[in-house]
Amino acid sequence: MEQISPPSLNLDPASFLPEASLQEKPPIDYLQYWKGGAHEVKTFRGHTHGVWTVAFAPDGLTLASGGSDRYVRLWDIETGRVLKSLRGHTHDIRQVAFSPDGQTLATASEDRTIRLWNPQTGETTRLLFTRYDHSVCSISFSPDGLMLARAGQNKDIKIWEVATGTELITLLGKDQYDHHWTVCAVFSPDGVHLVGGSDIGKLKLYEVLPSGEEKMVHDGHWREEPDEDDTEVRGYFIDDQASGFQKPMEYWIGAMIFTPDGKTLITASRDATIKYFEMPEMKEFRTLKGHSEWIRSLAISQDGKVLVSASDDHTIKMWDLQTGRQIRTLKSHEAPVRGVAFSPDGQFLASASWDRTIKLWQGGG
């Protein structure tokens, strides 16, 4: 007769502990953490020109950056060394973004293309562009990582399927006479909506799938300017070589981000203000002032308590997101700060600047 062995017992002492005791450490209150202090722990040097953008890999071990030297650089957080320099773009790299699973790095460039890279090998896996695309300023992964949206010097927003490179949908406003560029785009945390921000500071809310329909338009940062020349000009981001280029519009959207719960959209503009909008009604309810020049990048801690902004005024500001009060100002860069990003654990902040450096900051005492 076949003998049946009794089921094995789990005699691990941890299995008898209350569930709360299994947590290695209590969750960090990032507001208190960054209120407690912020100090520069490392400076990454390697870019030969200004740096536009920076992003942490989801594992928190590497950092990606891109700038006007046309290289994407991958950095080791621990040592500060360049792991890889990725070459392919032929103009400024305006944004870098990791897919949620960390398997894909997307880079947007003024050369009119988006490149998808394998961050482990450094190989380009796909090249995304359309015939009538212009400079790409902004990209956003959908929360599930399956789609990628782009915005730039086009009035429409395009969305691709990441796995195949198939163009899925084009988002275009209902006003056929609105020819303003949609220079910024961001998916909502639930992936249902996408917001586009324009070169005159207006915001448009779209349903992504299946309709791609414009749901709402909000004036955002845009303000009617009385007694002003009614000819509107668009400009480029070339600050240091301004001769021959037209001045950018006053309310140009520099950055947009959702709070983790998706209830609030936060936007920043060339008007040096930050605005809060209650979603999905897009009801404006707060304006933050503190920067003196164009705000180029925003980041929010994973608990939704700390907002960080980076500006052409050479500073990084930290805000209590709930109250809108300023926590601190970081002044270490010697030129405009163009990008900021929190590490996945929220304990580090990376900043990218036109001074050709990336700085790593740590909070706490």
C-alpha cells in the first residue's frame, strides 16, 4: 500500500508573527523626510553640453539622462560612473522615460523621432516617427507600459503601441482653427485620460481609448492680454543662441504631472507659476508662486506629499503638495535646471541642468 507522507509544516518563526511585524520598516513620510534636510551627495559629469532630462530606472540602480550633446547616458547611482552612452539621435534629446517594467527606455528628440532602447544592451529596438512630425518635446508611457504618447511642435498627440511600434491613435482637438502646438502630454494614472498642454498655456483633456475624443478644454495658464499686438509668434528653446529665433509664447506649458491618486493635475509654465486642477472636471483651485523664470520640470513623491519643481532661475523648489507651502529651495546648479526626478524609493532626487551636470540629492537629517 502506498504510504502518503503528511504535509510539511512551515516552522519559520516569521510565519507566527503578526503581519505588521513582517514589514522591514514603516513607510516613510516623504514630507517629513525632505523637510528634515536635503543635501547634495553626488555630481554626475559626462555630458558635454546642457542636460535637458533625467529619469530613474524602476529598480532605482541606474539613471538615464539626455541633452543637447545628443547622447543618452546611463549612470550607475552608486559610483556615479557612466555605464553606457547611447548614440542615435541627431539633435537635442528632450525627454527620457523608462517603461514601468524597466525593460524599455524611450527618448524624445528635436530630430523628430522617438527611439526605444534596450537599457541592458544599449541597442535601439524601435524608431517611432511619422512623416509630418516635428520636434518631439514630451513623451509619456501609459501606466501599464503598453502605450507611449508624444507631444511637441505639432498640434496633435500621437500614441503608439510599444511592443509593435504600431501607431494606435491621433488625438486632435475639436477646434479645427486651433493650430497651436501641443508641447506637453501626460497619461492619467488610470490610463483612461490624457492631458495635452499647449504653447499658449491651454490644456485639453482626451479620452484615450476607444474614442480618442477631446472631452474638455481649459484656459490653464493662458491669459487674454489686452492692448497687445495680436500677432502670435512661436519660438524655440534655444536660449543661448537667441539671435534669429522668435520669442516663445508667454504661457508655454513647461511640465505636467498627476498626483498618484489621479485626483489632481499639476502644471507649470513659462509664466513661472504652478497650477492645480481637480480632475476629471479640470477645476483650477490653486496657484503656486516662487520661481522667477520658466518652470521646466515637475516631480511628485510616491506618497503624493512632496512636489518638486525645476526652473530656468537655476533653482529647485520643494513644496508641501497639500498646502502649497514651500519647504525649501536647492541652489547648487550654475545654470537653468531642466529636469528633476525622484528615485523609486523617494529618498533621492536627481536634477539635470544646463551647466552640463546631473546632481543627486538625499533627504533626511
